[in-house]
Amino acid sequence: MKIAGISFSFVKTLVFFLAVVNISCSQTERPVFQYTVSFPDPSSHTYRVDLQTYGWDRDTLEFKMPAWMPGYYQIMDYGKSVNNISARDGAGNAIPVIGLNDNSWMLTGIGNGTVFISYDIETERKFVANSYVDEHHAYLVPGNTFLYVDGFLDLPVSVSVEAGEAWSGIATGLKPAEDNPHEFTAGDFDILYDCPLLIADLEELPSFFVEGVEHRFTGYDIGEFDKALFMDNLRRVVESSIAIIGDIPYDEYTFIAIGPGRGGIEHKNNTTVSFNGNNLDNPAAMNSMMNFLAHEYFHHYNVKRIRPFELGPFNYAGENRTNMLWVSEGLTVYYNYLIVKRAGLIDENSLLSSIAASINAVENDEGRFYQSLAQASYYTWEYGPFGTGGDGPDRSVSVYQKGPLVGLFLDLAIRYHTGNKKSLDDVMRLLYRKFYKEYQRGFTDAEFQQVCEETAGVSLSHIF
């Protein structure tokens, strides 16, 4: 059959081709996420988040707030801090918001594919794993701030900050927009959730460069101390750390001091640390701070890039359990001991005193009779990073105390069996090259042991 001189089979082929092209085009048009954060009344310890997202081809969406943040292995239930959530479509019509649980909200009747969502975040606690806002500053944990949709974590994201004139600075690992210093972008949600924001009248210390890469220290209410000595010591810590792996995997790195408090959280190109420099007036206090900063900095290698298989891609809705947190945290403690020694900031006796403190802590921990390091890693979600302790019977150990000792055993065993030609450094370098650079994934429990034994040239099953 022919239609106007054209065969019917050709018409069918043409229609099919156009349909395929149309489907292909619709599949390449991915939804867009644009967030704006503002602070209408910071004295109330709240901040506002507005999300504009468009490009959807469905009538119903479920938005979620992460339940935890990578680097702090506890369920934080960030969704419980969300208040006054509302939504409207592109025409301004209200969209019903149905709360499914503390961390999830369903929107129905989207219609034209554009959604505007607004909500407030209430902050209560000054802590490195929680957002906190007051009259003087804002520290925003992205997992405590930005909603996501399952299946779309790979999408790029933009964030605009409306801070007003009172807060002149923004410190974050996010990439700033070329034409707006208050707008930032992330290639996907994993990058977004890895980059907290500190917004305040910030003080930035003179930066330093290592192999042409800039390293910065900026923060809020950092105090008074010998800042030139501090930055020189920090430079030596960074150089000593880089010498272990032999590669710098970021374009620039920022130490973000969020104010007085406790705790630090590692990220790929930054770390957020509780910090007060007023007490850094003696060598012991300065060296303790350098140990702390060395730990958080070395984490950008060990756990952010050299990581257990289970720690990425992340499930933000619940626990991400692994037996290997003793490698990620415990070996990082061992290395922060070594880094400050190799940087020339402490002597041999100080290094041995740090190791002795770990030995004493483990030997006096009743939990060691009940729990292994692998179990401590797996159950950190229940018992916390430092074990139970406190009230009641102690049935757990801390990966931060026992982990560095197993790191020491592995290091000494490798040195012994190779005539001191190889060490735990070679293990870390091999893990970095093989799994992060080549395989682009984490290692399994068996693969970690295999790399250690390959380096030592013998079985190390007695240690494992």
C-alpha cells in the first residue's frame, strides 16, 4: 500500500523512528534541583529552605531527608527537625504534602512537572554532626538540610545562600558559581552531602601551598593564638600526610573551624572541626590539636577514598554497616600518631606515650572480653563510636582505642617479615591505587587482609 507515493512500510518506519527519538529526548531531560537557604530569624535557631525542582514526568513524588551523615555513624533522624513544610506547583496551586514518617513526605498532583517546596529547619545542639544557627553564625549540615528523591541522587544540584550583610563569609567545599559568590553547585547529591556550609563573619588565616595545591584554614570565633606557628605546623602535618600516599586528589582543601565545641567530620576536600585556639598557648595543647587535625585530614584518604566496600554509594535512609570501621577510624588514629612524629612536631617518647595510652585504655576496658573489633565496627550504630561504657555493664570496645593497636601490630609484622623494606604505608598506597584509582570502589574484608598479606609476603591470619 502507498500513501501519496510513499510506501506504508516506510511510513511505519518513520513513525517508529520519531517515537524512539521522542522517548530518547524525554529520557535525557533530567529533573533539576535548585535550593535556596535563608535566615529570616536566626535568633530563633531556625533557617529556611526553599526548593525549586522541575522536569518531572510523574504525578507523585516522595522527598526524603537523610537519616544520618557520612563520617558520623549514628542515626540522627534529621527529618524530625523539619517544620512548616508546604508545596505548590508551577502555577502557584497548593500541593498536598503527606508525611509518611519522620524523614519522608509524599507529594501528589504535581501536574505540570514543577514543584516548589518550603520548610524550616529547627536547630538545638552545637555539634559537628548537627546544623546550628544563632544570631552570629550558621553551620549547615547538608544531610540536615536538603531533601532528596530516591533514584535521583546522581543529579547535579545548585544551592543559593541568602545571608544578608551581617555574615560576610561562606566556607564550604562546594564549587562556587562563576558569577555569584553566594551560589554553589555540586555534581550530585553525594558531593552535596559531603560539603557543609559555615556562614558568618569568618577569619581566614594565610593559606599555604603543597605541590601547587592551596590549603586554607578559615573559621568562626577561632580565638587568639600564635597563628603563624599554627599554620606552619599544619603545613607540616599536611606534607607528612601526603608523603604517605604520594598523591593529592583535590584541587584545594579547606579546614573549616565551626567554633568552640567537640568533634570533627571528614570530607573529600574539606573538614569541619570544632575549634577554639585560645588554649593553644603551650606545646602540649598545640600538639594535641595537630593530632586532631591530622586525623581529620588523613581521613580524606582513609575512608573517603580508601574505604570499605559498604561505605558508598550510601544509603541515606538507614544504617550503612561494615565490619571495617576499625580500619577507617582505628588506622587513622594510628596514622595521626605517626604523622605528627614524621612532621617533626613531637619526639619518640611522645609517640610511644600515645601508643601506651591506647594500650592502657584497651587493657582497662571490660568490653574487650565481649566484643571484637569487627563487631565494634558493625554495631557502632547501636553502641556509638566509643563503645557503651557509662551506666550499666560494658559490653563493647572502641575502634578508636583498639583499632590503632591492631594497626601497630600489622605495621610491625609487615616490617619484620620484609626486613623493614615495607610497612603499613605500602598497604595504604596499594589500597589507594588499586581500589580507589583503578577499581573505583571500596575493598571487602577479605581484600584488605589479602593486600596486607601480599605486602608482608606471609600469612597474617594470626593477627586477623
